[in-house]
Amino acid sequence: MRRSALFLIAVLSTACGGITAEAPITLKLGTDRAHARSELKAHKFCFKVDGGPQPNPETFPRCSRAGAEWGESWVIVKYEAEAVVEVKRYERFSDDNRAVERWNQLVGDRLKLHPNAADAAVELETKGLEPGTRSVKAWRLDDRTVVAAYLLTPTAPENASVLEAIYKLEKPSSGIEVVR
């Protein structure tokens, strides 16, 4: 009896540790394909290798797991010369309140990692916002990389409610912050 209780505690503590699929994506642009797959697997997104040609972009569905979920999520990674140039995590919820709650959670988690950057939002507007954008928050990871959390009105083909995207900028930031 005691042995089974200890086993259950060990299993539960292991399941709670590490990166979860809900945590902000930490994949760095410029990473090679093999490392990207490994890092996304740590985030609980899995790619099924079939031995065929390497797709571009690659889609990583949520890894199989037991239990019910409130929504559906997947990651799409684009490559240039086998290096990551764009990452998008889509999340679909049937309940808009859950989508707003999730977006707020993602924004809060990102704020713990990066300060707000008004110039990052300007860069996104210049690049063009994602279809169906209701609200967006952006952070600068470095002078050539912006990460954004979008709250979306579900729009075909993805019908996603929340999007986390990591973009490579066309030119480095001047370092001047635009205040509006």
C-alpha cells in the first residue's frame, strides 16, 4: 500500500514538472530543424517523421496525452535554409471566455519574460496584423525578432482564437522607441 502511494506521488510530481504546452514558446529563430523538433517536443508538441521529404512549413500537433482539454493547439514552423525563421502557435477554443482567459494568461507569462516594447507593436503594424486580430501585445526578443500574442476572432482556415507568433524582422531595429 505504502509503495503504491509513493509511486503515485512520484508520477504526479513528474507530470507537473518541466515545460508545458501552455508555457510561452522559447524556440529561437535561426535554430536548425533537429533542435527545433527537440525543443517543441519539450513544449509538448510532436512531429511525426515519416521518412519522406522535409515539409516547409512543418506542423507540430499537441503530443498525445490523457485527459480532457478545453481547446486544441498546434505549432507551425517555417524554415529558410534549414533554419527557423517563423514560429506560430495556434490555439482554438469553442468558448470565447476561455480564449480571452488563455490570452490573458499568455500575456502575463510573456510579461514575466520580456518587458513591453512599444516599437515591437509598431513593427507588427508595419508587417501587418494577423487576420481577425481583436487585440495584440508584442515584445522584442532582440533587434531582429519580435514575439506577439494575438487574441483573434476565429477566421478560416485555422479558426484559431489565440495565436503566439515569433517573427524575424526584415531589418534590424534602430533602437528608437516610437511613443504614441
